Amino acid sequence: MSSKDAGSKPAAESAAKLAATSDVTAPESGAEGRTVASEPLPSLISDEDKVMARRSRAWVVGGLVVIGVAGTALGFTWWQRGTWTPDFRAPNPAVVCPVWPLTPAAPADVSLNVFNASTREGIAAEAADTLRERGFDVRTVRNATLDAKTAESVALIYAGPDDTAAALAVQNQIPGSQVVLQPDRTNGILDVALGVKYGGITSPEGVPKGNGTLKCTKPWFER
């Protein structure tokens, strides 16, 4: 054995031991003397990043679905009504007109304002005088400029959710009147707007006796 072979044998044994104890696969010699790794490089994206990426894609897809549904609904409204006027107002809490019989409040427990929303002069003052004679607490009496749909009614009684008994007491006095329940009205005072179809306060004999039910309507912008 030559000295060259004797020197290369320990080197080969050392390389073999190093390869056996290492977790990394020994590189292979590629074309033109370049070193080529036998295994791919480790990924630079962790498993947690992959999970976050999948979640982000899911949120994006979900958002696009919601936008698509909303756009379809608005498009149908536009096609049905012939206008494109989406309403971005925050919805008011729902106020349900009671359909069960109510006991009307005593006139002395009812406070109200009377407004003339018609073009006829003096009807608010006349109505206020009659209601005072019957025991109602009438506060303000004056003219009011309201929208055309309101003015064309007999009378509208604006009341809060807790004023249904008081509203019924006033409604019993004005035949054909309707109640508008307003969720934000909490002062306990009714507003009575007399329209062009107002025909006067009913006679004492014409006031309904006992329990009754409210006749409600909605404001013009919700009809």
C-alpha cells in the first residue's frame, strides 16, 4: 500500500463517521463540480402562518359573498321600484301597536298639545277648548306645517310606547283619528295634529264606553 493510499484511508473513515452521526444528508457532487443538496431547503413559512393565510382567505371569500348578496338585494329593489335610493338610516326599535283591549286613561291624566295642520282657521282652538271642558290637560295650541300625507288625514295622535292608554282616551274623542307610536317619545305628552278631514270632537254621548283598541298608522316615511 502506497503512502498516498494510507493517508486517504483515515480521511475516508472520518468522513463516513461524520455522515453517520449527522442529521443532514451529505451533499452530492453535481455536474461540473457543483455541490447539489439531496433534500429541498426547509420552508420559510411556518405552519402557523399557513393557518393564518387560510383563515384570511376564508374571511375574504365570506366578505365577497355578503357584498354580493347585498348588491343583489339593492339591485332587485332598484328594478322593482325604478329608483336607486338605498336607506342607510339606523333602524328604530320596533314599536308594536297593541291589538288587545286597553282601558282608556282618565282625561285628567292625559296631557296633550293640539296643532292645526290644515288650511282651516280656528279648528285647533275649538278642539282644545272642548277637550279642556272634558277634563284633558291641554298645553300648547297653534298651527303646524306638516307634510301633505299627514295634513290629508283626519287627525294623528303622536304618542310614546307608554302612552297607549292616554292615546286611546284622545282617540275616543276624535272619530277617524289614528295613533302614531314613536319609540323615542318619553315625555308623556301627546301631540294631536288635526288634518283637512277633521270633522270635530264627538259628542259626549258618542264617546265609546269601556275598553277599546287603538287604531294605529305609521309615519309617512315608513308607509
